[in-house]
Amino acid sequence: MKAHRITLLAACAMAASLSMAQTPAKIKVGLMLPYTGTYAALGIAIENGFRLQIAEQGGKIAGREIEFVKVDDESDPSKATDNVNKLVKRDNVDVLVGTVHSGVAMAMAKVAKDTGTLLIVPNAGADIVTGAMCAPNIFRSSFSNWQPAYAMGEVAIKKGAKKAVTITHKYAAGDESVKGFREAFEKGGGQIVKDLSLPFPGVEFQALLTEIASLKPDVVYTFFAGGAAVKFVKDYAAAGLKKSIPLYGAGFLTDGTLDAQGADADGLFTTLHYADSLGTARDNAFRLAYAKTYKMQPDVYAVQGYDAAQILAIGTAAVKGDLSKKAEFASAVEKAKIDSPRGPFMLSKAHNPVQDIYLRQVTGKENKLVSVAIKGLADPARGCKM
């Protein structure tokens, strides 16, 4: 009887261990996003979009459940290397997903490149990430800073502008956005009268707005996002400039910010790889699912989070869940046409989306589609040697 009990216990233990062996380990996803500060709403939207896509796949990718490890990066580049090393070395994540702030993303890209950890960037447009810092294990589901800015430079020329002033925060994203606008605007015969900037995350715009009024350009181009975008649009209108000098921006100026900007944003033109009124079956289904799940409308940040999860799913399915097969993962993603709510896109050799850039205009609480500013725009990926 005793021997029978021992045999039974041994059989149960073996069955349990076989069951455990057959259950694949969870994929550890390190979400390094801003959950406080100027960009908090953006970080939340990215996570929401990512989780929605995973939920649509039944909560698993290639049969493996997902475990999330979250870090608030506070949009602070000085803390970025420590934060990303915690995720990679302490938490042993399989994949990094982040972030919003370009300065933080550059630190993430360096660690990802040095350690070989998969990194999917769901927002930060730092040109260098898919330029000189490009790597086989680094992917972007969003844009390069150059893309919407270059498109808006072309739009401004077509609208007859000859002289422009630019204004942004003095940091990587702002600098690169202004350069992209300048490249297209000057190529079309336009002249940048002055580049204005202020330290991130400052929002004391008054002196700069006074200078814009005195310079009297045909157009002002701007790159602001989150809380700063809200304040700038309101201050621009309050200074009386909205009526006399058209304000054009990269789409982050009015994405996720329209409720707070109210009537001051009405009529503004922006360029981006997404709009609120694309009207496609794919986008309609995404918007409905997002609204049902989160009781709010999605924005470009939610789309980018959603597509970051799609990139992870495509690569993981191709390697049958074995994320150590990085070359095969990359090869599958490089060949894939990603069925995004923004419209289908593919990744360039540098792993940046090749995508349509839309001209949108604010009408009420929507960034309504006006036209396709540039179809299938690929970032030049300057300095990428992959």
C-alpha cells in the first residue's frame, strides 16, 4: 500500500513536471514609458494600444502569455540608462517597448544595441535610432522626426508660403523636426527667417510669441506634444497670432490634446501618419474596439502601441515563440506588410515605417483628413549601416 502511494505520488509529480514543461514561459515585455509629467497621457495611450492588440490575439503570442514589467521613464534622459538596464539586467525582459521622449529612446537604443535585446520604439522619432544607431534588433512602429516635418515643408510651399519661423523645445525631437521642415521648405524655394526654441519642458512662450509677431513670417512651423502643445496653441491664439499668421505643425501638436485646446485649435493644419477620419474598415474596427475597451477615442499614440504589438507578434510567430532567433525574427518583420489602422505599411531596411503622411485639419474635436500629403514616404536613414 505504501509502495503504491509512493508510485502514485511519483506519477503525479512527473505529470505536473511534464505539464509545466509543456507550458511555454511567458514573454516578458518591458514597458518603459512616461506615466507622469508632460507626456503621461501619451505613455498610457501607447500601453492601451499594445494591450488591445494582445487581447485581440487571445492574450498570447505564438502560444506564450505576456508578462508586463513597467517603468516610468519620467521623460528624463539622465535616468534612462539606469532604467533600461534595470529592465534588461534585473528583470531579464525579452523585449523592450519604449518610449516617447527622443532623448530617452536614444539611451534605450544604445543599451539594446549593446546587449542584443529586442527593442520596439512605439513613438520617439529620433532620426538616429533608425539612422546611425540602427541595428537588426531595433524596430520602430511610429515615425522618424523627419517624416511629418518634411511633408509639412512641402505643404507650406504648395500653400504659397515664402518665409517661415520655426519654434520648438530645444531637444533632439524638436531639432530634427525643424531640420526636416527646413529641408523641404528650402528645397521648394522658401526661407527660414528664424529658428526659435526654449528648454524642455518649459512653457513660457510669451517672449517668443512677441518675437514671432515682430518677424511677420508667412507661416510658423512648430513641434510640440502633450501638455506643452496644449499651452502653446492656447497662448498662440491668445496673442492674436492665429488670425494673422497660419500655424502649421507636426501632428503631435493636436493629437491627444484637442479636448484641452478647445476652440483655439480649430482650423489648424498638421501632418502625420494618422488621422481621426480615415474611414477605412480596418481603422473603424480599431477605433470601435479601443472606445469600447477604454471608454475614450484612440489617437496616434494608441495606434503606434497597437502596431508595436503587431510587430512583436509577426516576429514571434515566425520563430515559433523562440525569441533567441533574432535574425529570423528580423527577417520576418522586414518582409511583412503590417495591417495598421493608419493604413498598411512596411518597414524600411533601417526598420522605420515607410508610410503615407496625411494632411489633417482640426474640425471640432477631430483631426480630419484633408489629403495624403506624401504617399509612401521613407525616411532617408542617414548614417545607417545595417
